[in-house]
Amino acid sequence: MTIDSTALTQAPLAGPTPKSMLPKVGLRLPRSPKVIAGLALLAPFAVVAVIGRWISPYSPNATDPQHWVQHVLVPGTGPGTGITANYYPLPLPPSAEHWLGTTVFAQDVLSQVLTSTQATLFVGLIAAVIATVLSILFGVTAGYFGGNADEVLSLISNVFLAIPGLPLLIVLADYVPSAGSSILLVAFIIAVTAWAYSSRVLRAQTLSLRNRDFVEAARVTGEGRFRIILAEILPNLVPIVAASFLFTTLYAIYAYVAISFLGLGGSPTSSPPGLWNWGEMLREGFANNAIRGGWWWWWAPPGLCVALLGTGLALVNFGIDEFINPRLRVAGLTRKAAKKAGITSHATLGMTPVVGNRPAVPSLAARSQNVGDAVLEIHGLSVDYGYGDDAVHAVVDCDLVLRRGRVLGLAGESGSGKSTLALAAIRLLRSPAVITGGQVLFHSKPIGGDGPRGTIDMLASDKEELRSVRWSEISVVLQSSMNALNPVITIGAQFDDLLRVHRPKLSRSARVERSGELLDMVGINADRLRSYPHELSGGMRQRAMIAIALALEPQVMILDEPTTALDVVTQREILEELIGLRDRLGFAALFITHDLSLLVELADEIAVMYAGRLMERAPAASLFNAPRLPYTHGLIHCFPPMHGKRERMQGIPGSPPDLNDLPKGCAFHPRCAWAMEQCRHDVPQLAPVNGSAREVACWLHRGDAKVPAELARPDPGVAEVHA
Amino acid sequence: MSAVLRRLLVYFLAAWVAITVSFLLPRVVPGNPVAGAVARASQSGNCNAQCVIAVEEQLGFNVHTSLWDQYVQYMGNLAHGNLGQSWSENAPVSNLILSYLPWTLGLLVVSTTISFFGGTALGIWMAWRRGSWFEWVLPAATFFQALPYFFLALVLVLIFGQTGTMLKWFPSLFGYDIYVVDPGPNWPYITSVLSHAILPAATVVLSSIAGFILSMRNQMVTTMDEDFVLVAAAKGLPTRTVIWYAARNALLPVVSNFTIAISLVVAGQILVEIVFNYPGIGFHLFDALSKLDYSLVQGIFVVITLVVLGANLLADVAYVLIDPRARQAA
Ligand SMILES: Nc1ncnc2c1ncn2[C@@H]1O[C@H](COP(=O)(O)OP(=O)(O)OP(=O)(O)O)[C@@H](O)[C@H]1O
Ligand code: SF4
Ligand SMILES: [Mg+2]
């Protein structure tokens, strides 16, 4: 038996534990097949533990002389030993009278197994209760109070953890003479050797909870420590306590079985008599040559019982694990669903599966519009998370064209599908994402190096073809680029592996030199190549990521909120550097953000997304100064401008819709100040307004609806043209 | 306090606690071993007062001095590697343990190495091929992991062991063929030792590997969700490198939990040795227990603790080698 619980083996989970999940935590065990199978395995044992002694067909100690047929020589007696021969009855294999056969003492094995269940489970549960109480006392106190209390308590539990449990248990059980006859004492001794591990886990978790907002808040309002621990900390520890309780139960049962096997658990035939338990049955079988005799029916049932009980507990623990750590759940794409969809559900890292029929949309080139300068064309792209009825349609039928050397901004509230759209285009979405339709064409004209030329159909490419354009032609700065660097290798090594693969001709020293240059370009000292990510500040990590993204002089960079989580000054600096680099290096960028005021300074064109659809698309200045879509208008007014006078913020009432339950018609209508009857029924399509270069998906700009003044400001772009 | 010093303090204290426990137990728990030994001595003749003192001396229980003096003496002896005298073997405990230890360490090192590296590799592969048919290993591994070591040992003996009743492929008793070969650097002895190690090692590997598979798989699945792994794929690095990016990070929690894993493996191996009459410290612990040879029991307990602490120290070193953050804290 080894630890398998990630919940337990992991350092405090990084993910936030929203307070809202607190009240339900205890009851909401995921109804996964694993938990159900586990509970199904455990249930019979629980029942037998209670009623076992009454449903046993015989007394576990009773011998059945009627069925003695042959005899077995007691080892160490008989000819050659000087002791008069002594015989056991031959154990009987399973039969109608004895379903699981008999022991060498002609006792009924089934009755012994049934009777044994009680003591075995009892010791396991009692030991787990004691150990859990100890571990909460030690762990939570250490984690919450910190300082010297923590030092001392952690030291104690670490010391207990380092001492091997079973040997200590053996020694303790051996010296405490009455241990065998009192299972409470046995349970207590087991608990003493078992609490330290959970204590360590609980300490770590408490430590991380302690600094969460809601605990801070409670502290600020002057709640007592004891109350905070009871009301704020403990409820959050419930899943972990449950996991460690099950784990300790399992451990205690093993320990009890093991020491009973060693004869330290008290034998039913000793005085004072111990209780029947599975370990004792195994011991008797082993000691009486049941292996040599081939009398498997005697010792196999108790061993299998331990294994089945253990499997049951482990399965329930998996369920709790998946509850604590959602990443372990098979999200959306199960094997069955994947099979139905005709895709393999595995190895999708960097190979987002494409399903469904994708009508061959003629490319811009074929339609001979603005041919030359498109570098990335996205047509009718749709993306689902999951497959089948509960799929989330995160991106629906989106068209975008990124032009060579230009910046295309993609804006929208959180959850509108910006990242999904961008990453789907380069097939970097992870399971359960599935691309359900559309076409993505990359027109490659390498700037540096010797990448592939010509048009590449990204959704039809195989792994090798994708690999040939990845990073060297299209690079990405992920939204959370704080975590985009591998924490265990140096920054230099992360440049190096890239250059080694894509620029095999560069020598080692040339690679180092180039890496230094790149860092320099984003304003980081080249010495930092030798640093590990954790030694850099957040801003430096983002810059380093940008430098890595620039390393191969790509034609396209996808920048997904590259400056989130930074202070405004640093944001500015990084953005200015980016603009400068774009001008110098001439890459095209798809720039994602929810801050429109930032985009307007950066982008040539801006597209606005809402609930997975593109809703408005226009030249940057036009969109920003003269929005046509009510949603865009709201977006512009919910951020204070970066400079200039501060207007009163209006924002958008309500919150983004639940993709599982989208409003009918225009998804924005519940929040839209100008919603009309038509908006509740029909989905507006993206279409040009008044023949200009801009497109809007809004009924206000169709037919003869009256356009409100806010949405009919003169278009600066158009004005320019007229001037 | 630096991390290294802190770890060393923990190990030092753990060793001290183990030693002190094994010193105190026989002395403070009622029905002390001397009484037992005197009773045994009386069986073969009358044990007078002098004989009692002799027995006490032999066991290292000088009940006529204070507990503290005994403790000081006990620690002093330990410092000189003197763990007392085993009455059942009539030899110094330390010599006995030295002769048992190679068996245990050999078995432990070989089987833990196979199971750790094999299990980790399988876990990585399972996480990478998540959702494939290979997923069926999960319930199987769960079941295997739930089998008590000694039960699996019994099953293997029954099926494969020469003392079993079925295939009789491998020897399943003792550390080598004690009736046929002479211990020493000769070929028959070596092959005999190796063939006798097959079943015990297989038991330990089979019982412990499932745990390593499952924990590595879960850590790997969790790590593969990290952005830096996605970036590795986006960088167009070869699949091998992408897996390595994830695996090296996923390994960290697995290595840091080696403490518990190794304790459990050692515990399991003690029982496995008993089933196979394998001449390591686990089997002799059992033997000493049944003979009420307390000084041997204590000595073995102390040594097992030291072995586990040593393994922990190795795991700590490995951790520091793969995690730069730990390296700097050190
Ligand atoms: N793995 C997933 N499984 C199911 N739904 C998902 C998954 N990932 C994202 N989604 C859903 O898809 C929608 C779009 O997510 P996406 O990350 O693209 O939003 P975004 O516009 O980038 O938001 P943000 O500004 O917060 O980054 C969200 O509503 C989200 O809930
Ligand atoms: S279509 Fe209707 S609801 Fe949607 S944005 Fe336009 S006016 Fe508002
Ligand atoms: Mg996003």
C-alpha cells in the first residue's frame, strides 16, 4: 500500500476555494462511478460488521467433528521428533455444509470471516477517529497560529512521520501486554503511529486558508481565534479531513491485520482472549501450513476481504480527490463520447481534435479580396467544450482576418470566449475542447529562418505540420504567463531548448548570445538567463515570456492579456516595448484584452466578442469613439480611460450569461438598454453597417429601427476618408 | 534556520525518539522482560538471586541503578555500537543485525528501485495516454495496492513457490538453499541467492508499484494542466521534451512523499520476509518477538528506523537536485 491520494500528496492546492462552496461541501460527494463502486464494495462489509455474528452459520470456534475425514500430522510431532504423533483433521474444501470450507481445526471458515469483520472494521474506524482528532489538533493549530507553536508542532509531527509506523507499532504492541485483549488499546496504539501524515497535510492547508480574504475579513472584524477556526477554517478542511480519515482507516485496518498476523493482536484462543479478526485468521492459516497444504480456502477469504475493503475505501477516496482537485476529473470528453465523436480522447495536448463536417470555405485569396496581406484567416470557427448534449458552445461561427504586420484587438468580458477562439485557431486547446467547425488558414511568408511557405490549413494539419509552424511562425503569450515558465529549469534553458529544436545550426555559444540579446530587447539583463523563474518578478516573467515568443521572429504573435496582474506602470512599459518591437520586427499580433481603452492605442482593428460570438468589428478608432453596438458602448464606459479626464463609469448592468443557458435571440438582450422585441427571438448576424468597413451584429442597425444617439456618433474613420 | 538543518534536526530527533522508546518500554511497562527471562532460566533449574542478577546483567537491565543512570549507560553503549546481548542467539545484537542487514537492504533497494522507477514511468505514460484503453490499469492498480503485502506473498507462494502446490517454479523459503550451497563468493551460492530473491522481490514490487503508478499518474495529470506544459507544446518541442517538462515537475510531490512510501514499503517487507523465512531483519524481528528476545527486538527496531531515516535523507537529496527552489532554500 502506498499513498495515491493527490489530495493528500499535494502541497496546498493553488486554486481558490470559493466561500460559496462551504455549506454544501460535506454532502456533495461527486456521484462518480468510482464513488458508487467504492460505496458498493464497502456496504456489505458495513452490514456484516454489525450483523456478522448472528448470520454466521456456526460459531467461529466450534469444531465440526462430523466432517473430520482424514488427519494431518501436527508439525513437530510424530516419528523422528521424540514426541508422540499428534493429528489435526484435514481441512475440508468448500462444500454445501461449509461454503468456504473448514480450518485445520474443523472450524467453519465462513463463520470466522463473518465474525472477524466486526473487530477489524471497529479497530480501523476507532483508530481513524483518534488519529483524525490528533491530526486536526496538531495540524490546524500549527497552521493557524504559526510562529513558535508551528515550529514545535510541525517538528513533532515530522518526527513521528519519519519513524516507520509498523515497526514502532510492533514494538509498542509487543510491550503493552494487555494490548491483544483490548482492541481499544490496539486502536489507540495504531492511531499514535498514524496521525502525523494527515496532520502535515492539514497544517499546509490551514496555512494557505489563513491568508484567504474571508479569513482575514473575519479576523479584522475581531472574531475570536477559536471561532474563526471553527467557523471559517474547519468547514473548508472537510474534504481533506474526509480524505485523510478514509486513508487512516485503511492504514489502521492494514496495521491491525499485520500485527494480528504477527500474533500481537491477541488470539481468540489465548488468555485473555482476543477477538476474531482477519489478520488472526491469516496467522492461523500461515502457522498451520495452510500454504504447503494448498488449503487456500482457509487464508484466501480474509486476505481478499482486506483487499476488497481497501479497494472500496481507495475508490471513495478517488472521488474525494476529484472533488478537491477538479483536474483529475475526466472533464466532458469521456472515452465513450470521444469514440462516438470519432476522435481519440488522449494525447490532445497541442492537438485539439477537429470533428464534424467543415465546409470548405473559399479563402480570401480565392475570393480575391485584399489578397496579399492576410496572414491568418479564421472562418466560421466553432468550439465546444465537451461533446454531445452537455457541450458548452464557447465559440460560435467566428470570422477574423489578421493582416500582415497589423495588430488585431479582441475584446470582451471575461468568459466571452476570447482565449478559446485564439487558442483554437492554433489548436492549443486542451481536452475537453473540440473544434466543431470552420477553417483556419495560415499564409506563411517567413520573416527569418526558413519556415514553410504557402498556405497551411491549420485544422487539417497533422502533428508534424503544426510543429513546423509552431513558435517559429506563430508564437503565443498565454493569458497567465506568470505560470508559463517551467519552474524547475533556468530561463536560459527555456530559450535554449527552443533554439536547439528550431535552429539546429546555431552553436551553443551562439544560442546563449541570441538568448541574451532577446532578454535585452525586452529590458531584462542578460545575466538573468541563469535565473530560475521564481527568482524573477511577475513583470520580468511576462517580459521573459514575450522575449521567448519573439525568439524565432514569428510572423504572428498571439498575445492573450499579456499584461494582466501587473500594475499600470509596468503594463504601460511592457506595452510600449511591444509596440516598438512590432514596428521593428514587423510581426502581426492578435491582442486579447478586456480593456478597450488600451486596445485603441495599440490595435489597427478591434473585434468585440460576447457569449462566444463576434458582435462588432471595426477600425480601432471608429470602434472606440463611435461604437455601434450597445455592448461595446458599455465596455468602453466601464473602464476609466488611461489618461485624459475621468468620466463617470457606467459599466454594464448584470453579468455575462451562463453559456449553458444562453438567452434566446441576441444573447445580450437581458442586459441591453435598447433591447427590442425582435432581440428576444432572433439572433442578429454580423453584417456591414451602411456599407462602411465596420460590421455589427445588432438589430438596432437593421431595417428601420431608430438608432439611439449614443450609438450613432460620427465615425472618425469615415470622417477622415471624407476629409 | 536553514532547510537542511531543519531536516537534519527532524531525523536526529526521530532517531532519538526511537532509541528512547526502545529503552523505556521494557523498563516502564509492567511485567518487564527480566521476569520472563528469570522464569525461563528457572525452567531449566533453580534461579537464585545471583542467577537473577546474571540474567539482568546479560540483558543490560541494571535495575539497581536509577533509570537515568541506565539511560546514560544505554546511550553510551549505543554510541559504541553496542546494542546489548541477544540471549536467544547468544551473540551481540549488533553483530547479528549486521549479518541480517545485507539481506534486507539488498531486497529493499532492488525492489524499491524497480517499483519506483517502473511505477513512475508507467504513471507518466498513463497520464499522457489518458482516456486510452490503458485507463483500465487504474482499477487493477487500485486493487493491487489494496492487497496486504504478506497476503500477496502467500498467493505468490501458493502459485509459483516450491513450497506451494501449483507451479513450483521458484524457491520460496530462506535466502538461499541452506542444505546445498555454502555461503561465500561461489557461483552456486550466488545463483541460489538470486533465485531465492525472485519471489520476495516480486511481492514487494507488485504491492508497492501500484501506489507509485497511481500517485505519479495523478500528479502528472494535474501538472499537464499547467500552462508551462502547454507552452512547451506550443513551442513545437518534441513530444519527448514536453513529457519531460511535465514529468519533472510532477515528480516533486511524489519524491517529497517518499517518506511515507518508504515507511510502508519497509513495513510490508518485514511481513514478506516472515512469509518467505527470508533471513533479513524483518524475519528476525518476528523470530525475536516469538522468543521474547527483547534486546534483539529493540536493536532491530532502532536499526529499521535508521534505515528508513537514511532513505528519507536520500529522497531529500533527490528533491533538492530536481527543484531549484528547494536548492536555494537549502
Ligand atoms: N475546460 C473547459 N470546460 C468547460 N468550459 C470551459 C472550459 N474552458 C473554458 N470554458 C468556458 O468557455 C468560455 C470561454 O472561456 P475563455 O477562456 O475563452 O474566456 P475569455 O474570453 O478568454 O475570458 P477571460 O477574459 O476571463 O480570459 C467560458 O464561459 C468558460 O466558462
Ligand atoms: S440586438 Fe438588441 S439586444 Fe442585442 S445588442 Fe442590439 S439592441 Fe441590444
Ligand atoms: Mg482568456
